Amino acid sequence: MTTSVNPLGHHDPGAHAFRALGHLFRPHRWRLGRALAVFVVKHSPVWLLPLVTATIVDTVVLRLPLTGMWLATGLIMLILVVNYPLHLLYVRLLHGSVRRAGTALRSALCTRLQELSIGYHNRTSAGVLQAKVVRDVETIEQMVQQTTDSGLGAVTVLVGGLAVVGVRAPHFLPVLLVIVPLASLVVVRLRSSLRDHNEVFRQDVELLASRVNEMTRLIPVTRAHGLEGHALRRMDDTLRRVLASGLRLDLLNGRVASLSWVFLNILGVVFLTAAALVAYFGGLGITAGDVVMLSAFLTTSTTSLATLMSLAPVITKGLESIRSAGEVLRAPALEDNEDKAEVTRVRGAVEFQSVGHAYDDAGRPAVRDFTLSVTPGETIALVGPSGAGKSTVLNLLIGFIRPTSGRILLDGADLADLDLRTYRRFISVVPQEPILFDGTVRENVAFGLPDADESAIRAALRDANALEFVEQLPEGLDTSVADRGVRLSGGQRQRLVIARALLRNPRLLILDEATSALDTHSESLIQQALARLVHGRTTFVVAHRLSTIRDADRIVVLRDGAVQEIGSHDELLRRGGAYAQLHLGRSA
């Protein structure tokens, strides 16, 4: 398996957003070139119409031969007729390229999210990451489409119009050429503040996405404790922040648009008046048709320049979204699997050699000098109070985090030297909160195993004590369980997760509080299913109820990240140590 390709290139999007944008569309440059050529032809009537109008006016006023008028009219009619098929071709070329580039960027972001470490995901809100994949890519697509559709049209009108003026009224060309640099100066002066305000607004929207995601996850808690008001006040603070930054950005955009419009129209009035005076006094060979042409072109050129200026906020917002997406694509917190040995077979022997781990923001190690040798097929239970280090040991075993001291051996090989992606194919995890997605029972049980046949799925469901209730569902295996399995009870969801683990036939099994939140009947069914699941597999169990681990081969008692004692259930009770005290406390 290879790492993701960065469609934004190796440039830092924060400092080189335009280069990153160019790299994103580099694979589509030939299609974009053809789209540009088609657009110039289909859009030519906009700047040719003033010339045709001038020809018609001069033919009438100066009594010129009608041949010139018929030729001009026929040309413009031809271009108007072919506009429809040319426009469809343009849309297919340009918008198809934009959609493909957006899809490639989203794919790269999703791939990168799968490669980033669990620590990165713990530090970054899921709502923020969702906004980058959905909102930021959409903003980039809109920027390219709008700037191409509107900006290319404006540039075509300006270039074509200037060419016409250069031929028909060359004395006015220098005056027109003054408008473009003056307008560009206005845009350049305002762009820096637009970028800063867009960055602030984007960060506030990401915070809002994070808070909304958090609020929806906590709705059962807030409703159960009557904390709706508190949750809404917390959201209101974020909404007011987004409102304030959004209003500041809108006001700045309004200033840009208004100043541009006033500035261009003042220049337009001066220019038109000058042209009329020249024609009135018969100077420079300017005809009535030329005045009409200059008037019409001035209107279109003013509109075009205003359009180009109005695109500044769109471009700035899009470039900010490129920087935002680049934050994920360039994040250094990758799980390092390159050039590591692939795991093709697992017996299940695990050895922790003086393993320690300290989180970056923690004052003390979460696990200290953890030493344990596990033989294939052995069941190890981890117990201890909250914060003892149980979850850290499991995360070390899965490879979500690396030891800061010591090492972990799998069948004699150091886990640090193995490709963890291939290693995890031999692992199944049954968590405390069963994880299901919006799909059918069949899709959830066979997740990651598309070739699993129905007989194997049914066998896994039967061994998980789930087949009976699945067959009673409206559509059996093809019944949708909805997002997170909300249509099923907790026990039913957990049995489907166990069936998924059985179907994977793992060599290493991790059970993390798998029965802690279930009623007695559900727990009994799941304990029977778990007994089938752990048979012949190396198993690590974390359990809140000590009664569920009495059959473990060994029980490891942890406290403050260190091992207090190890032994079987009966051995530890006879010793009368930490485990016996835990057992007595939870039995009372």
C-alpha cells in the first residue's frame, strides 16, 4: 500500500496557494486549454456587437453601401447561432475538469485522513476535518468555475474591445489603457486585508462545525440532564463569533465592490464625454458610429472591470480553502509504515518488554515499565481503576501509539519494524460502544470483506447469537440498521460487531469493556458469543465487571500505569492483594 499523492504538489499552500492551485489542475491543462479556445469564440458576440452597431449607425448616417452592414450582421448572427453547442462543449470541458479535480482532492484528503496518526485525530475535531473535505473543496470548485466563467468573459471583452478600439479609434486607446492598471491597483491594495478576514472567517466556521458535531453527539446527555440551555448558550457564543467575523468580511467586500463601481463609472463618464466632444467638433476622424461604439464598449468594459474586481473576494476565499486543505495534506503526524516489513502470518505471541508511554500533554507516564509475555491463544484481562493505563496498553498493542520506552514484539518481531496496516488485518476489536454505519446488516457484518458469501455471514451471526433476531427483521440480512445502528438495541448492535469479528477470523482479539452497558439477558448472550470468539485466539480483555473475566488465563492489575500483580482469578483472590480489594469493592 502506498501513501497518498498530494494533488496540491510540494509547495506550501500557505505561501504558494496559486502554485498549489496550478498543480491541482495540471492533469487537466489540455482540456482547460480547449475550453478557453471554445469560450473565446462563443463569447465574441459581446465585444463584436458594439462594432456591428457602429457599422450600422455609420451606414445610416453616412449613407454608406449596405454590403458592409450585411456582412457584419451575418457574421454576428452566425456566431450567435453556434453559441448553444459551443457553450455545452465549454461546460463539458471546463466544469468536467473542475469536478474531476475536486474529486481527486477529496480522495487525497480522505486517503490522508486514513494515514494520519490517531494522535492527530484526537487533537483535531471531526467537524473541522469534515468541513475541509466538503466545504473547502466545494469553495475551491466554485472559485475556479466563477472566476473562469465571469473572469474569462471579462478579460475576453476587454481584450477584444481594446483591439476594436485600436483599429477604429486608436487615439482613445491610451486613455482606455489607463483604466486597467488603476483598477488593478485598487484590487491589489485591498487583497491583503481580504485574505486576513477570510482566514479568520474560515477558522470561525471550522470552530462552528466542531461545536455542532460536539452538540449532536452530546444531545442524549444534555437532554437526560436538562442541560439544553447550557448547550445552546455554548453554541450561541460560537454563532455570535461567526456572525461578527462574517459581518466584518461582508463589510469589507462591500467596500471593495462600491469603491470599484464608483471609480469605474467616474472614469466612464469622463471618457464618454471626451469622445462626444471630439466627434462634435469633428476632430481625429471620429464618427457618430464610433461614439456609439465607444459608449457601448465603455459600458461593457466598465462592467467587465467591475466583474474582475468583484472576483477578488471569491478568489481570496478559494485560496484560503486551498490553504485549509493543504493543512491536512501536509500534516506531519503520519503513521510511518513505509519500507516496513509486511505481516503475512500471525501466530499470536505478544511480548511487552519494559514498555512505557507518556502523552505529550501529560505530566506523568500513562504506562510505566510494562512487561508481559503472552503465548498464542492466551486470554489476558486488564483491570484497574480509571486512568490506570488499560486503554493505553490496548492502543500500544494496536499500534495507534508508539512506546516512548521499551518495545513490543509480535511473534518475536519488533512492532516498530512492521507495516502496521498489514498487521492490523489480523486484529479484531470489539469496543464498549458498538460501531455500525448506515447500511444493511449484511454490509455491516461483512465490512472490509466484500467476497464473504452468505453462508459465512450467517455462520458468524449464528455464533454471535445474532441470527435469530436478524431473521426477524423486516428484510433479514438486507435490513438497514441506520446510522450507528439506532434501530437496534445495545445488545443487538454488540452481537453484530461480534459477528463482524468472527467473520474476519482474527489472530489477535481486543475486547474493550464489551459488556459494560448491557442488561443481564443481553450480557449472557454476548458472553456465550465471546466464548466462541476468543477460542484459539490471543485475546486482551478490559472489563468493568470482574465477573466477566474470571475465566481469563491471566489477569493483569494496573495502577498509575504500573503492574501491581499478575495471576489467575483464583490465585489473585488467595493473595488478598489489589485484585482482591477490587473484587470485594465491586461485589459489595
